[in-house]
Amino acid sequence: MPFSVVIITRDAGLQLEACLGSASFADEILVVDSGSTDQTLEIAQTMGARIIEKDWLGFGRQKQFAVDEAKNDWVLCLDADERVSDVLKSAILAELAAPRANAFTMARRNRFLGRWLRHGEGYPDLSLRLFHRRHARWSEDAVHERIIPDAPPVRLSGDLLHDSAESLDKYLEKQNRYTTLQATQLLADGRKAGFEHLLFSPLLRFLKFYFLRLGFLDGLPGLIHITIGCMNSFNKYAKLMALTKQAGSAR
């Protein structure tokens, strides 16, 4: 089956070349860019990608726009800081020769502070990325968007390699933006937060990923990665409480 790789970008020049190189086996590569000012568009053009420039719609809607604009019904959705491993490439090509399903998940291996995580939240971090667009679509979430299939997906062998190569400062800045978006979405959905959310959500998250999912085996990077995730849970609900109070005061 012919398939398209779709990637949304903005100032992704440092990561894009490796991503596109790993996806060169696709029948089409489509890059949907939202105002890059670095070398993103030049790199995409040099490597043979088709380029569409589109104002930012939010993560979920932007990715669905890219899927809709692809030339093929089968699509593989990548982020610019991800790469398809050789094993995953072989699995994708073998599967598309005779698909067992209309959607497929894959393990996503995260590199954090110079270490490929093998446990905790960092692995296997299953992600649904390959699908037939008539049978699945992206949610419209502003952050932590997800693909919604019309039937259970099948897991592929091989890893999707996620290596953002960003500094810890940049990573924390991004998490701060994400938790703000999450809190805003929760408020729009009518959700509320209380003391129990602030206390138990981070605690249960730590117990799950550090002990039950063996995050302690990833050493200091694993501890830091999981602790930041717990902090995100706390910050999300703290921001939701603040937004709820602001909304009440505005009435």
C-alpha cells in the first residue's frame, strides 16, 4: 500500500533532516509548516518533501489538517524530533504489504539528558502513528492530542526514536506551556480540581512509573524525567484551580 509521512513543523531545522532521512522510504513526505523562521523549509525542500504553509490551529487540528492534505490514505505521523528505526521501517513495510488492521501502535523510545530511557514513562510509551485515515483521526485537543481509531490497533515491532536534543531549561519551558494548555482545556470541559488532585495525582504517578514500571533502572535521568512528570500533574491541577477562581471572580 502506498503511504504518506506527514510532519507538522515550526523552527525544526535542527531535527528535521534526521527525521526526513529516516522516513525516506515513504511514497510521499508532507511537511505542514506554521511560520518557521529558521532553515526548516529549505531543509524540507532539499530533501524532497512537499510543503504546505498553514497558520497554527493547535496540535490536534494542525495534525489532522496535514493528514487530510496527504496524497495517500495510509499515513504515518511523525514529529520533527523523531526518527524511524530500521526495525520499525521493516515492520511498517511488511505490514502495509498485507495490513492486519487499520491502525498500528509502536513503541516510542525517549532520549532524556543523554540517555535512552528503557523504563518508566520513557519506554515503551506506546503511540498510535500509522493508520488508514478513513478509519482514524486526530483529536482536537490543544495539547496531548491523540489518534482515535474506529477499531483496536495492532502493535508493530521496532522503536520510534524520540531525541529532541533540547536543554533541560527548554524542556521545562515546554512542560510549563503544556500544563497551561491542559488546565485551560480542563476548565473548558467543566472539570474542577481540589486538594486530593494536588496530593494524590503526583504521588500515584511517581509510584506507578518509578517503582511499578521500573523507572529507577534508568538512573538519574529516569528519576528526573519521572519527577518532572509528577510536577506536571501538580502544576496542571494548580493552574486549573487558579483558572476556576479567576472565572468565578469574573462573573
